[in-house]
Amino acid sequence: MAREGIQRLVLTSRRGPGAPGAAELEAELVALGPSVELVACDVADPEALGALLDRLRREGPPLRAVFHSAGLVDDELIARLDPEQLRGPSLPKVGPAWQLHAATRDLELDAFVLYSSAAGTLAQIGQANYAAANAYLDALCQLRREAGLPGLSMAWGLWAGPSMATSVRAQLESQGVSAMEPAPAIAGLRRAVALGDAHVVLGAFDWAKVRFGGRGQLLAILQSEGVEAEEAAADSSFDLDALPRGERGPAIQAFVLDAVARTLRLSPEEADPKRSLTALGLDSMTSVELRDELRERGAFEVRLADLLRGVSVAELSEQLLAAYEGELDGDEVSEAPASPWLWCPAP
């Protein structure tokens, strides 16, 4: 915005000028031309926000755009979320976004932009609380558009940055989510604002790798819009029926070993079929990834509890073979129940 000829920028946060890095940011922005003011204001507080807007109205020039970019991530599997974790990601997003909407809906704004996340659309593993908070922003902007007001929920993918750990970046990229450099991301934001849509997802995704709730429906929508978004290639599937019975056991073990190596980012030398999955590094998060990998590529149904109880690749392979051939009696690998999922495509 500072490069777009904005005359005045007012940056709010709870700590204002006292926030880490605030002075450096102010100097950088001032060097680009606009006047910059750092204000300590909790925009979730209607009185504090109202007082700030009243002062800005008196001082001029008129407020023309609102951008809300606060966020908080606290990943955990949904079954393990406590009330505090469930509420955490919503605090910097839901209340402040609504108060900004309520306080500015009578103003003639050119733009009202809420920084959402692709997590609200893709529903990545362990981010149910974060997805819900961002889905609220998406719905709020849809509400504004239906009321004839400007509103864009900018659902960002992954941004590249020095603060991102190499291991985290590698894990996300293995799931089909690549990091965007700032320059093309900002160019995408400029285009999204010009489009006038209520909800735009901007990111670098490999749709053959991305796993998320509602996958089939979203891919169908993308394909109907002419976007190249394909399911995993057919040659990545696993067909036991085509193999002689004596070759099925080794084939299953090779398949499971490859799935474990892919999920845990292990080299072939590190993926020892005799070591337990937990010793190889499997945890509650990656167990979900492995279960989905086995289900999607091999049509094997495995309970998370079975993966986490110390079974090795070799033992798991034997169980899968026995289940496939119908030779288990009292210790079958049972079919996991389907998780409930509500998919609400934008109208």
C-alpha cells in the first residue's frame, strides 16, 4: 500500500509503537512516501475502535480502506482440542473482524480486506480450530458483498520467510503446499482486490498432493473453471488383484514402506521395516497422513490406534495382507468410520 500512493497509513495493534519491530517498520514505510502512525488499539473493543475512527474522521483525510491481518495458529487434532485451543485462533480474527465491519459499514470504503487462510478451504490436518476462524472471515465478507459493501476475504496460502523452519517447509511441500515469495503474493493481492469477489484463495498448490476435507467437490469446482487440478496419477495406485498370491506380501511391504518414507520424509536407508512406526518418528499428526496415504493409494483401511501402538512396517504389512485375503479371525484391521464433513461452496 505504501508503494501505491497511499497518503496516510494507520497501523493498529494491541501494543502499538511498543510492539517488536514497530520502529523499523515505521521507518521503512515512511521512506516510501506516506505518513505513518502506529496506534495501540484493540479493535475487538468497540469503544476503543470507535474512538480511533472518530479521531481519524476529524483529522482527515477520509478513511478509504481497511485491512485486517492478525492471526494465531495453535495446531492440534480435533479430538484433542481443549476449549482454550479451540478459542485461541478465533480471538484475533472473529471479534476484531466483526467490530471493523460494524464500525465502518456506513463509510464509503474502497476496500475492506480480511486476511484469511487457505486452511479455511483446504482444512489441513490438525488445523480445525484455525480453519473455523478463517471460515468465519470468508462468510463475513460474503455477507458484506450481499449487502452491497466491499469485502474480500483473502485466503492466503504459505508465505516464504526467514522465520519458517526448514522442516516445517519440507513437511508442507510434501503435502502439496509450496511457499510464495512476497512479490508475486502482493501482485496477487492487487489483482484479487480488483476482481471484486468475496473470497479468493491465493497460494502455490500441487493439487495431486493436497489432502483436505471436501477434496472431490473442490477439485470438481476448479476443473469446471478450467483450472488444471487432477487427482493423484493413476499409476500411483496399488492393485493387488493383478499380482499372483505369492507376490502380494512383498508388494504390500514395499508399498507400506514407501508410504511411511513419504509421510515421515525418510530416506530408503532410514525406513527400516523392522523398527516400530513410532520409533521411526510417527506421531498423532503424521499418523493421520499415513492413514490417508494408505487409504488413497492402496485402499487399505487402518485405525490410527493400530499405527500408534508400536507396530512395525513388516507387522503392519502382514496384517494388511491377512485382512485382504480374509484370513484374520479375531484381530481384523477394521474399517475406520468416516469423519463428518460439511462442505459449503460459495454461491
